[in-house]
Amino acid sequence: MKKKLNVGLVGMGKMGILHGGILCSMDSVVPVAVADTETMLHSFAKSILPQMNFYKDYREMLEKERLDLVYITVPTVLHPPIAEACVEKGIPFFVEKPLGISCEQCVPLIRKLREKPVINMVGYVLHFQDVVRKARAIVQSGVLGEPIHLKSYMYVTQTLSKSGGTKYKKSVMGGGVLNVVATHLVDILVWLFGDIAQVQGSVKSYHSHEVEDFAHSYLRFRSGLEGYLDTSWSLRGYRLPEIKIEVEAEKGRLILTEDYVKLFLDASGRWESFFKQTLYESVEIDVGGPEFTREDRHMVDSVLNGKETGLDVLYAYEIQRVTDAIYRSAQMGQMIEVKNIGA
């Protein structure tokens, strides 16, 4: 008989419900417990998942349940401490992005993992999008030659009036649109083009009191590639998050969005387009997009097979280093190096 993983979930907000729904559909998974401080969510969840155990405190869940995997989908400030508790118990974990509110907050987790490794993964889900995978395959093939310059943005219409609440508190989320939303854009830029060495950032708050609504940064990669990113959650006309990356290279040009990849090569003198519909590969259940199912399948299979995920805490720490550096650069008003913060 094939092994089934007993899975516990910490946090039953939007992402917890999303991952929970996907995991419930997998034959190799048995969701057995949920921890959430909101008792109203307990009543709702019990009505549809009567076989599960519910806890107000994740520490009690980790102590009482025999878990093979834990999903952590809570406000950002709680990511590292809950992950640390999983490491102490020797339990593999998945934690939503970003890794934490700052590099400094993540250092104890990294040190614990070095002392007691467990399989882990951070939710940079765009690695599992068909168009992003296609763009990476093109870049890695070398057909573009040396990348020279890029421009990129990530926009969404989320905040158009004075905003409060937990998700707009710097102490809880680590920042605004850059750390909460555009961490996905930073991730894809690093995954496609390698480490970022220097940044010169600027941020602007208008609707939000504690965090930024707009962010912009010049980027210099270790490869010599240069360009910029721009992001906001306070622009009209973006009902869903929208990413666009344009790269000028030695032998052509690449454009990536969440809907298509377009490639121009000087040798052919024409554009070639790859749309998400033609790149699509089916999944067993599609909740929120096939990339989320692929992400969860990858996490589960990694635990079942005892293999690293390739999207672990150390990788996510590299993304955190870039966002932290952009914030520091904006505060200092100058270009700075993306440095290691004591890990």
C-alpha cells in the first residue's frame, strides 16, 4: 500500500482554504488537523471536514498530531516561528511567500535547518506556471545570447483609498506592495537571470499609513544584466495581478506575461508566440490555477520521495535579501549592494 501523508494546516484564510482544497483531492494525502485562532472558521471547517481535528494554537497541533507535513498560510510575521517549530519536531513544511518580514527575522530558521534539516518549500508558485517555465527554457537554451537590459512590472488594483488592518501593518507583513506582492516578480527575475548584485530603490506611500503603495528599483545582476522593476497595488485597471517582463538581448528580445511568451530572434527576423492555452498541461484539480496544483503536488511528492524541493528556505532567503536591499536603498537614497545578513 502506498504511503499517505498526514497533513496539518496552520491558517485557514484564503491561501489556507486554497491549499487545503487541493490537498483534500490528492490520494496520497490525508488532511488531519487545522490550527487557526478564529473559532468562527473552526465551525465552518467542521461542517465540511468533520473528520479533522481543530486547534486554536499551532503548537498544540504539532504536539498532539502525528504529522508528516505542515502547511503554513498565516500573516508573514508568523512564517519563521511556525516553521522553526516544525523543524524542532522534524516535520517537513510548506510556507507561503514571502519567507518573513526581514532577513534578520529569517536567520534563526536558517540556522535551525542547518542543524536539523527537514524538507521544506516556500510558495513561489509562478515557477509552476506554463509560460514562466517556457520563458526559462528559452533563456537557458542560449538562443538569446547575452541578456543586456530588462524592464519589468507587477501591478494590481487593491488599494485606492486610505487603508488599515493587519495586511497594511509593517510589523506584520514586513512592508507593502514590494514584500507582499512583487516578491513574485523579484523571484521570477532571479530564477530567469540569476542573482541581483546591486539595487537603487524608491518607495511611496499614499493610501497606506505604514507601508508603501508604490515601489521602483534599478537592478544590476551579477551577470552584468541591468534594468528595473516597478510595482504598485494602487493603479486602476488591474483587476488581477499583472506581470510583464521585457528583455533586450544580444541576439533578440523576449517578452513574458502571465498569458504568453513572445520571442524575437535576429536570425529569423520574426516573432514567435507561445500562449498559455497551447502550453497548458492538465492537472488533477484546478483550484485558483493549475500552477497551485503543480506546486502542492511537487511538495507532496518531494516528501514522499525524500527529495529536496528546489524552492526551499535558502532560496527564498535570497529573494528576501533583494527586497530588504530595495527598502534600505530607498531609505538611504543611494545604490547599495545586496548583502548577506548574517545567515
